[in-house]
Amino acid sequence: MSVTDDGLTNANPHALETIVQASAKRSIVASEDIFDERGTKLLARGQPVSASLQQKLLERKLKKPLESNLEATDGVNPTELKTALETFMSTDNPLARALMPWQSELAQEVTKLKIHSVVQLLLTAAQAARPTAYFHAVRGMGLAGAMWIKGGGDRSQLQLALLGGLLHDLGEMYVNPEYLDAKQPLDTAGYRNVAVHPRTGAMVLGKMANYPEPLVRAIGEHHERLDGTGYPGRLMGAAISPLGRLLAVVEVTLGIAATSKVPWAHASFALRMIPGEFDGAGVSFVTAAARNAKEDLASAGDASHADLSLVDGQLAAALAVAVQIRDTATTPAVKGMAERAIRLLSRLRTGWNEMGLWAVDEGSDISPETAFEVRMAGRELAYRLRFIRRECLWPEKELSEPENQALAPLWTSLEAPGRVPVQV
């Protein structure tokens, strides 16, 4: 469930649950009397949020958005954010080590951040009830700031870059946490819930917190891709703002860093795999960090050309099925989804060809970097194949049974065996 223009005065159950959980650890109270749309007072100013009030808030349409009526009196502030960033950067984490050249400037700028009361509320709730999300936000803040400085961005806009990194996933507060568990596979319905979180975050910042339009826009773009293969708007090229492009690189890098044994090398490969998918300046930052990190690439696991051949066969088979479905489609919806699948599969084929890994003699004495890319190629291709169904279906209306049946062979071809056993 996301926030919409018409639903701002309906309390989101997932955000409210997080706020209520956080209220057991932090002081969260009504900043003014809270009324429902009929004028009935639900909570007096200064009174704390409680579990007993939770259901009542969910059942009533409110006069004003709930987030605008609450405040975290001891909430997260710029000084606390600075401390959190410095604590992280004092660790031996590969991401922290790469950000060290900008530590002093980042710390100084973070203390100047303008944290709106709504944002403070949600950050405080995340810190207390969803600490992983809070740590993700702090790391995003540091990475976005460093990338902006290194890329020569306008220093007057550095504050927006820091806020973008900090708040890019704010919309996930409004998504069912079960859908955010990376260990659980998502069906199309679950993916649709997750895929709107950039718009939700943008709406919260724009409608409730009144942040500058460039920041709001970039938050809504952080899952877009320059070649039009991202979401939620499927934007392309110049339609994506500079900050939005930067945040896309930040998001991918952080996602990989959360689980990979070689985060910089892994992120560098993933960002370079499909030409024209990500902003060049951001990719250059990550590539340079990977080069300087000197990670142990042998720890990424084993794979072979046989693994690559397996995924290559799956890619070719899926593309053939998609072409057949497009050529025999009897409805615009089926034809359109088959065409999108063809485009996505063709982009994978382009990346596959440009990597040139088939020219590598598997039995020869190759560099650790080349061996790593052979291992990673199959892993990345298999990973992306599994997501094409979601990327084709998520923004569409429900299909008829005949339409589902027509597309079923394509989805089956994408789910065929082809996963490469690479531990990263």
C-alpha cells in the first residue's frame, strides 16, 4: 500500500506499525490535536502514540496526514546523523574505507542538514524499529555525498545529494516489510507493492515535508535506468535528473555491499555489465573504488564457461519464445509485454556480447580480475533473467485468463534452470 494524493489522510498501516513500535523506545507524541474528518478528537496534543490508538487511527480518515500531526521529541537530528556516519566510517567496512578521503567534509556538511519534522519522525521510527533501514540510509548519505564531491557537482547542491542518499528509500516505510525481505521470493503482486516506493517517498517529501523539487524528483527516480529499463516511470536518458542518476548508482552499490564478500568489485561489474544503463560518473566512482580496494576476488566463489553456456542457452530460448508470442499475439497487452521482454532480453544479449568473455580460454593462465568476471557474468545474467517477468508485468492491469495462458511459456522459459552457483 502506497501513499497517494487522495490517501494522504488515511494512515498507512505499515508506517504506523513502525511508528508505534518505535514509540516504545523514543518519545513520539501528537504535535497538535489529531481529529478524524468528522471532527472527532482521537489524540490530544502532547499525548504519546500507543498501540491502543493504532486501530482507531487505521479505521478513520484523518483531517490531516498523521505524519504531520506527530513529532519525535527526542528524534534523530543532524548531530546524531553525523555521529552515526562517523561511527560507520571508523569501521573496517570496505564501503567505509573508500569514503575516508571525504570524511571531514561529509561530517561538516551533515551537521547543516535541514531535517523536516516529518522526516525526523520517520528516521527516528526507522532507527528504533527498522535499524537495518536506518543504517542503509546513513551509508547512502555518505556514499551520495562522496560521489557528488568526487564527480565535481555544484557544492551548493551537496546538501541535496546528502539528503538524497539519506532519504532515497523513505518510501519503503510504507511497504509491507515481508515484501522487503530479500530472502523471500516476490510474486508480481508483491513486486508491484515494492516498485511504487520511489513515488511514495517522493510524495511524502513533496506533499508533507515540502522539500525542494530537485530532491523530490530524484527520490522518485532512484530506481530508473538511463536505457529505460528501470521503474517506476521507465524514464530514459535526459528525462532522469543528475541527482536521480547518482542515487541509482548509490542504491545498486548499497544493495550489493549488504551481502557481497567483494562489494566494490561486484558493484563495479554489475554497473558496467549493460552499456548505457547507469551514469558514467557514478560508474567511474565505483570502478575506481574497486581498483583501490584490492579485494580478494578469489573469495567470490567458483564458476566456469559451462555455467555461462547454461545461462546463454536460457537467454536464447527465452528470446525465441518472446518473439513467437509477439508474432502470434491476439491482444495489445500480450504483444506489448512480449515486446518489452524482447527489449530487456536483447539488452542482456548486448551486455553479454560486449563483455567478450567467450574469448577467454578457460584453461589458460588468466588474471584474477578476468576469472572473477567470468564467474560474475553467469551470476548477473541469471539474476537479471529471473526479474524480467516482474519488470514486464508490474505496472499492467490484471490480465485475462487467455492472456495469462499466452504469456505462460515466456515466464516458464525465464524460470528454467540456469542459476549459477556463485557465492558473493
